[in-house]
Amino acid sequence: MTTMRLTGYADKFGVHPGDTIQFYVNCDGPSEYKVEIVQMINGDTNPRGPGYIDKPVDAAVNGTYAGKKQIIHGGSYAYVPDAKPFHVESFTLQCWIWPTAPKTHPRYWKHGPQGLVTKWSNECGYGLFINEEGCLELRINEHRITTGVPIRDHAWHFCAATFDAATGLVTLIHEPQVVYALDPEIAPVEASLKVAIAHAPVPVALGAYVERLAPEDPLAASSKPAGVVFAGKYNGKIDSPRICNRALSRAEIEMMKAGAQPGLTERRNAGPTGKLSECIVAAWNFSVGIDTLTCKDEGPYRFDATLVNCPNRGMTGYNWSGQNFDWKHAPQEYGAISFHDDDVDDARWSADFAWSVPETGVKSRFYAAKLTTAEGDEEFIPFWVVPRIGQETAKIAVMVPTISYMAYANEHVACNAGGAELFVYRVPIMQQQNMFLSEHREYGGSIYDTHTDGTGISISSRLRPILSIRPKYDHFLAQAPWQYPADLHLIYWLETMGYEYDVFTDEDITYDGLARIENYNVIITGSHPEHNSGTQLDALHNYTQRGGRLMYMGADAWYWVHSYHPGYEDKGRGVVTEMRRCESGIRTWRADPGEYYHQGTGELGGMWRFRGRYLHSVAGVGMSSEGFDVSSYFSRTPDSLDTRVSWAFEGIDYDEKLGNFGLVGGGAAGLELDIVDTMLGSPPHTLTVATSAGRHTEAYLLVMEDFGFNQQGLDGTTHPRVRGDIAYHETPNGGACFAFSSIAYCGSLPWNNCDNNISRLTKNVLDRFSMDGPLPAPPASAIKHRGRADYDPTPMEHRSRKERGEPLPA
């Protein structure tokens, strides 16, 4: 068992000077902990580099705080507060279900019954369940009636139950939508119970049941609603749940499938017929309000249910015809919600301390609340101080890829992926975070993980401890820093070289657009800005077209479509991000047909490339390959001698190996690589100034979207597209883009105290890009018509003339 006794998060990623940021801490064991605000400089403990570095900040919030335990109540469900109409004597319950884990192994982290439609707790009330054996079950008080027939997973079933208090007759119905030739018939189960329902003052739950009411339990305060602890979190889809206050006949049950139909001009009742309208307690229509956190009740009482922990909406229902693949075009066929027992949208902890950032004296930088205990516990809660629009303090800005941080948040792949060793060409070395998350699924996973039922995770929240966004954390893929700690390599370099710069986050540019970045001379990306919103890409495009300069410091950027869920904007900006993996791209899972469109914004998910926004069109290069054993290096090409770009190589000999050193894989060209390809959007006037062609191992493989069928020769020892290309191109009005095209590139910047040719190349580019006014115009001879297919150099032509045995140009 791995114990991390300190975990925490903040209420925002980016905070303006003059604003307050709140912090939430779980201190499980120690009686107290110490808080210190620090500026983050370097987060890599590799002894070949500068080591971990922070800078203490004189902050009023620094001090010692009493520890208290806080827990996350993971798992999604919907609830309606207790109300008199739910206190029925007789009832009919019905719904469609598509379970994904109807029966779980006893060692499973939450093995047990699963609630479907319940008003039941502690042997009081009534509800439909899937029991421990995977069979449909009706509970009335302490009584349990079951079909005894296991429910098939990943298939639709109609379920209904009736109870007539006057006669005691109970009927339980389980009907699969599809019956195979050798399936036994599932007859309705009838029983007699002479009981009166004992009603507990608990909410109605959809996809769960109430375990207990605990208003005085501090650990229940983070449940929703507070003080109500839910259990039996269901895995799978539910469609069209209904509650009626009498036992319906089978014909009425069939009619009730249509639910309520309010607002008709010929009558004012809410039901399929006048008679049925009198008995409806609730008839939820999940196809209404898909982009919200509310389940619409079309019954007479308007018992709209509140969703907790953001289950998936916009999911195909039992009646999906396979003709419409966008829920906005046929919402009536998307009446299903997919629940998971490990969903989490907000830890809902109580705040432990807050820092009011001074208006002056605190630079726009990477910061963290550093938490420590006398027993040696340590935790960091990162955040960024971001200047207000119009109050920028530098000509240079770093765009912090927080959407990508959220996409990788609390990744479980190291522990859960069966082929992890094959993927990384070694045995993955676990960090304490990996082990802790395996034991605490309630902390949620990354968008690279699957839920406990095997379906893909498409939602990620920042309102929870994200243990992968930490200094001193080595990712299993690289066995080196990745994402946040890798970006601190760049920060260390900027600090060491003495540059003044601001920082802003992906959510800032997504919500503020061009206004957020237009006053900077140059924008610098992180090492791996893979996940992006459409408004972010619009802003970057408009920025470079107006003369702005972009330094793309990594690879595999602008790859996946992300959006922020509008249902959380009352909690701040960028709280929950959504991504759906579709038919192509490097995927750890794939959405089912008909479920490619985001529930929050309704936009098509998947890759930006398949939305018509090619990766290569943003910074001139796009993802080509990935590999995780060792990193290589770049060498200059004849393009680097062109006067349009030769200034970038001042002080660097033509035949120098660029980056045959580094803290990430031992070189500057590694992990994931981008190339120039004018047919995929690179501007035809792009110059490929350096390449790593021919220097990668069989562990490096071509991305799957670049080939149509499997064949030999797709690895780094043979395929010409498995390489990285450092590239440059001009944009209108004196702007330009310089792409360094490797995730490992920033890991070479700190080498030898930043005295190396990667540092020199980066400095030459940044010094020129940060200058005021437009960049010098290219020579008149460079202005000419170019077709996309005219640009097709082979990888060997990219390599240096010396490597090809040719004399150097005069």
C-alpha cells in the first residue's frame, strides 16, 4: 500500500494580481502541515541537470495549519431531493439500461449492488438495482425480489417493476432488446409482499442509492448533497427512467415508455393519456439539456434531477437508429446518460487557506503552494500568476498548456496498460503517485485512461488533486519529466538566461482570445501542447497573421479537439475539459459510433486534422512519430544557410550535432516528433533547417493517421517520416514561426548550465522574435509562387551535406 498523506488542489490555475486563490488540502494523519508559497524554477531531480529549484515567496499565507482528512466521493449519479410525491404506497418503476459491468469480481474496488432508480436506504424504501450476481433486483424495504438471470453487458434491456400495496402483488420485468437464438426466455417474476413501504427522508437517486445520511460527519461534507453518502454507483447507460404512483398494467407500462408529453394544445395534463398522467411522479428525459448538468423531468411535478460528477451525455439511446451521428440533429435518439463509478468533477473539499496575490511585487510566473510536514510528507499545488489584459509586463509570454496537463491528469496507464513494457521498451518505473492513484480511483483518471468498466474517460476536471502536475515527477513513458515538470526545463532556461516574461494558461487564451496575446512580441509554447480548444487555435492564427511570433518548443501539438464544459462556468474558467477519441489518432480508447460529439459544446471531437485544421498549419510542422527508448539529435540542413534564417545559427558550426545531450532520453530529438509536410498544411515557403532523419530506433513508430494499412517498415530504422524537423516560416506583417519539433528539446536547454548549442539556437531565435516592430523582410527573391507538391525533399536531402559526402556550399 502506498500512502500519500498530503494531497491538494486550488480553485483556479491562473490568478490575477489583486485576486485571491483558495487551496484545499487532505492531510490524512499528520496533525499539522507547513505552507510556503514558492516560485517554481526547475522540477527535475536528474543529477545531470541543475536539480530541483524553487524560490521562496514572502507571502502572508505562509505558516502552519491544522491538518484534517478530506475524501473524494467519486462516481456519477443524479439525485432529486426528497419530496412527498415520492412517498408512494404502490408504484411502477421502469427504465432502459445498457450496463457495462453488471457483475464485478469480489476484489474489484467497489464490488456490490448498483442502483438504477432508487428511493431506498438502510432497508427502507424502494428501488430497482442490479445485485451482486449481476441480476435485476427490486428492493422494497428489506425485501429483495430478483429475476435470477444475469444481465448481458453492453446491450440494451428494458426493466420494470410494479408493486400493488392493496394486493401485495409484485412484478419484475427484464426484457433484453435483442434476444439471440439460444437465449432462454426471461419470464416476468411475480411475488406477493404484504408490506407497507417505510419511507426514509432520502433523495431519489438515478445510477446509485443512498447509503446513509450523515449530516454531522465531516467526511460526508464533500458529498453532494452535503451529508448524504451515496453508494452502489452504476456503470453503464440509463435511458428514460420513470416513477409512477400505482402498479401499471403491462399495456400501461408500454404506453408509459413514451413518458410525459407536456405542453400539448388539446390537453393540459402531462402524460401519454389522461389516466396515466394522474399517476406520473417523475418521467425524466435525458435527451433534453444534454449540454447541462440537469436531467429534465417532464412529469407534472418537474422533479428535475441534478447530475453529480459529470457522467457522459450525448450518448446513443435504446432507440438510436444509426442514421444520425450528431446528437443535435436527433436528440430524441440520445436519451441515454452513461454513468461510471469513478467519475469525478469536483472534490468538493472545504478550503484550508487562501492567498490574496499582491497587486505589485509578484511577477507573472510559475508558482506552487509547497506543503510539508515534520514527518517528511511533501505536496505541491501548482498555479500561475497571470497579468490582466492590458497590464502585460514583458514582451515575451509563455503559454502554459493547462488543457494538456488536464488531459494527462492522474494518468493510470503505467499501472493499467497491459503492453506498457512493449510501448516503452523497458519495465516502467513507478512513482509513488502511480501507486497511490491505483489504490484511490476516486481521484479520477486521465483522458488516456479507461473507467473501471473499460469505457474511455472523456472528461477531466482541475478541481481535484492532480498528482501528475508536480515537480520531481518522472513519467513512465519518458522515465523523465513530462508535461508540467518538463516545461520547467524551459522556465529554468528563461530564468538562467535572464529573460523577463509573463505566463498565461490555455484557459486564459480560450476565454480571452486574441486580446490575451496581442500585446506580446513572441509567444512561447510548452514542450507538449497536444490538447487545444478551437478558440485557442483561432487566437494563435490571428496573432501570427498580424505580425506576432510563435516559438513552438515541443511536438505533438494541436492534435486533439478539446472544449470546456459550460455547466461549470459558475465555478470559474476551464474547470472541466472534454475530449472524445474518434476513428483515428494515437488512442488508448475509442468512442462508440454516434458518440463523437462533445456533450458540452456539441462540437465534433477527435483530431483537429479531421476537422480540417491540420496540425502543420499552426506552426509549420505536425506530428509524425513517437518512441520512448532513447532520444537522438538534429543536424543542420542546407536550408539553414538561407539568409532568411541563417541568423538563428550564429555561433553554431554547420556540422555540429544539435542536442546530442539532454535530460530527456539523452538527446534533443525524442519522445514525440514533428515534421514539415506541405501537403498537410505546412506553408510552402517553410524552411527545414535541421532534422533527425535516420537516427531513431525501432521503438519509434509512424503515427497511424499517416498510413492506411499495417505493413513492415513503419519504424525509425526504415521509414522516412520517422524523424523530427526543426523548421521556420514567415507570417504576414513581419511575423514568423519557429518550430523545434521534439518533446525532448526543452530537456536539452539546461545542459551544462545552459551553455550548449540548443540553448544558443533558442536564444538566437528568442532575441530576434522578441524585438519590437516587424521582423526584417525576406529578400525579394524569396517572394515567388509555390505549389504544395513542389516541396518534397527526401529525408536524406534534409541531412547535412557532410553526411551525404558532398562539399559544403560556398
